[in-house]
Amino acid sequence: MEIIVKDSAEEMSKSAARVVARALNAKPNAVLGLATGSTPLGLYKELVRLHVEEGLDFSQVTTFNLDEYVGLTRKHPQSYHYFMHENLFKHINIPKENIHIPSGTTDNYEAFCAWYERRIVELGGIDLQIVGIGTDGHIAFNEPTSSLGSRTRIKTLAKQTIDDNARFFDSADEVPIYAITMGVGTILEARKIILLASGLNKADAVAQAIEGPVTSMITASALQLHADTMFIVDKEAAGSLQMAEYYEWIQAKMPDAP
Ligand code: GLP
């Protein structure tokens, strides 16, 4: 695992954008796995800037988003479809047909989930997967006790997640109770994974994910089983890491660190 601690959320975002840009320069038709939430917003802003100002090309890129709320249409301002369109897709040159986001309104969730999994495989698998982390240690919407081998499916959200995400809605009552999410097993099949985290409220979850035992209680800890995972976090989110000095020392010795 590579642990990169940055001074600010802005630096975290720029560092992640450099990794994505390197991946696209090496493989212009890369398959990206994308996340929502407030954490990757800075990354998307920087990718848009790289596209507009430096010509970063998305014309051959394919994307798969991690998750979507069940019951929200793609036009709903809190849907992840809307979020991705507003914050990234409408600003870059990605073909519409290359974008995949789980459907929150399909009439057959089981068939949709099976199709989503198949589609990832058909397109060659995910080259680079971006994930955030919930305060309860979840990745995507894989809440505590999700199987570490789980696949794309419907999950019931934990109370903690509903409370955390209520800030985007008028009240907690409006947060959907169910989501459709890639599984931990699906995520672990990506060739490379980057977990982003910023802010003090993520410090405990980050420490447990990186330095705690691998457990379904903190589904981000499953990333310890992946051979190419990078955690890019800001100083606040790194605040509870016991080995922080060691990670900073390693980074200082790496000339091409992102
Ligand atoms: C939601 C999303 C996750 C995200 C998490 C943290 O639960 N499903 O993918 O990582 O929120 O969001 P934020 O970045 O806003 O803290």
C-alpha cells in the first residue's frame, strides 16, 4: 500500500488528478471507476482544468460509477447521475455511451446488477478505481458487515450514512434507505485503487482502514488485500495514523511521487 499524506484537501485532489492523468496518458482508452461525495469534487475540478487548459483527452475513456440511490431519477439533484454530470461529464469530452452509472430506477434490480458486472468484464475490467470512505469505514455503499466478496447489489444504508448524507437533502427523512452499489469484491478486481479522504471526521475510519485488521466492519480495510492501492489523504484525515511519520519519510524519498 502506498500512503500519501498531503497538506490540504486541495493538494490531495491535485495529487489524485496527476495519477489519473498519468493513467490516461499511458492508456487513452482506460476504464475508470468513479466515486461521488464531497471528497472527489476537487479531483473532478482539477481533471476538468487539465482537460480545458492542457488538453487531457477523455474521448476514448470509459467510466463506471460505484453507486446510486434507489428511487432517485437521473434528474434528481441529489442523484449520483446528476452529480457526475454537473461536476465532471458535462465539462469533458467523454462520449455519453461510455458512461456507466448504476440505475436507481430500474424495474429489475437483480438483472441490472448482473448486467453491470458483466459490462465491466466486457470492457476489460476497471484500470483505475477512485473511492472515498464513509465515517463508518464504508467504500461505495458497502456498509459495515458487507461481505468482502460482495458484488453489485442493493444495500440498505446504515443510520450513520443516512445522517452523514442528510446534509445534501432537506432532511434525513428524504435520504433514500437503499442504494445500488458495486460490491467490495467488484472493487477489489480493479487493477489499481486510489482511496481519497480529507478532514478530521475521516481520521478514525482512515486509520482503521490502513492500520486496523481486515474486517467487514470497516469495508475499506479490504483494500489491504489489494496489490496496488494508494491512499491519498490530507493531514487531518491522517491524524490518527500511528505510522504517519514512516509514510511521510517514504514519500520524501520518492522523486516521482504524485
Ligand atoms: C457516500 C458514497 C461514498 C462516499 C461517502 C463519503 O456514502 N456512497 O462513495 O465515499 O459518501 O462521502 P463524502 O466524500 O461526502 O464524505
